[in-house]
Amino acid sequence: MIVKARPPLRRLKRRLLLELDRPTNFAKTDLINLIAKRLNFRTYLELCTRTTGNRYSEINRSHFNTSLRLMYNCPVSFDDGLPIDFRSVDFDIADALEQLKADNDQVDICLVDSWHTYDCTIRDLTAAYDLLADGGVLVVHDCLPPSESAASPIAKPGDWCGVSYRAFLDFVIDRSGLDYCTVDIDYGCGIIFKNRAIRDSKLSLPSSDPKLIAGWFANHDDDATAFRFFMENHVSLLRLTSGKAFVRGISKKMLCPLTDIQLLGGAGTIKIARQLQQ
């Protein structure tokens, strides 16, 4: 008789294989579960579509006091056997956002796995960030497309990350009051910390480079040139770190409140980059 591993054991196995540099399918939901446990988060939101997300069953919902899923582009007939707390049959999520805001229950951690167009992703990032509690975290899927084909701005069968990477970079680079990195697993998982800075002792993240940011602004509006520039500079632009380093480093000690100097520093970097672009 074959005995299947229980979910907690499967999660533990994936993490251990990652730390041992062995092949593993450690993915976005493993990151969410780990971050929530290490940072003692209790409120979870998943913002996705019928064809994105796809791993809600792997979220350790017993850890959360509140676990909600907002799904758009989702027909009334769609049912994956798991709760869909807010459903939109089209791409409009305004009513769902109003209900979430009215609840006054801020979100600790949110998975943003959008329909991978630029407009949907930037809208979802903005909406999810506004719902976050101070110190909350966004986990953003598909920030590191494996090929130019996968980064198509138009939906296609098979691997489709779309231009979520462009929206992610525009969001984090041109906004103060946050810090971010990207974990090199599962098509790239962007991690955004609201009003927190990363203590860089273990992750060895590249620092902001005004010339590189200016180069991104000069190229980001065109699909082809943006992708080429991105692939040449993605490690620094994404502030990329390995799954192993992130798993070993993520803790409350890794984060600190953003100071006024850090906030001004981030805005200053953007200002210099804008001047260089001109």
C-alpha cells in the first residue's frame, strides 16, 4: 500500500530539498506559508483569475484567522471545490474591493497572480497594496518570464507570464514607502514589503542604480526593447535572490521600519533616474 505524504510533510520536504540545492517544486504557495509563519501573519487574500492562482488548496488556511479569495474573469459555472469569496465574471473588481475596504480588516499577506496584461497587473498591485496592513507583504507571481514568447502581452496557450514583470518593476521602482526583492523560483516571485526595509545581511541584494533605473524608464514602454533590457539586467532590476537564501533569511529580524531618510533616499534615487533619462 502506498501512503501519500500529508500536506505539512510535503511542504517540509520541498523546503528541505530547496535548502539542499536539490530539485524541488517549491513554489509561490510555499513562500506564502513560510512568510506567514515567520512573520506571524493571520490574514490572507488571494487575488487571481480562473486560470491563475491555481494552488489555493496548498495554502495552509488553518494558520490564518481570515483567508479570502477574489477571482475575476471567472464564469458563474466555475467551481474548483474551494471557496471563492468574491467572484467577478468579467475583469471588473471594483465592487469586491469596496466590500473588502468596508470590512476594515487589513490584509497581512496577499498573493497577486493577475491576468498577465499590464493594465490588470498594475491595477491589482495598486489595489492589493492599498489593502495591506502596515508591514504587510505582497507576493507577486510571474515576475521572471523564461522567454520572450512567455512574456507576450497577448494571452497565449502554455507558459504565459505576460508583462506582469513590467508592471511589477514599474510599481516598485516608482514608489516610495516600500522595499522589495524577487525570489528565483516558480517563474519569479516578487516580494513587496509595505513600509519595511530589508536588512541585507543574508540576501546580498543589489542596491538601486540610478543609471539602470533610467535605462529601464527609457525602454519599458516597448514590449521588445523592454524585454531585452530586462533580460540583460534582470538580476539587479528585480533584486533577485535565490530561494535558498530567502528561506534561510526571512524573519522579523530581516526587516526594519522605513525611516524618513530611507524614504527620501528612495525618492531621491527615482529623481536622479528621471533626470538622467531626460
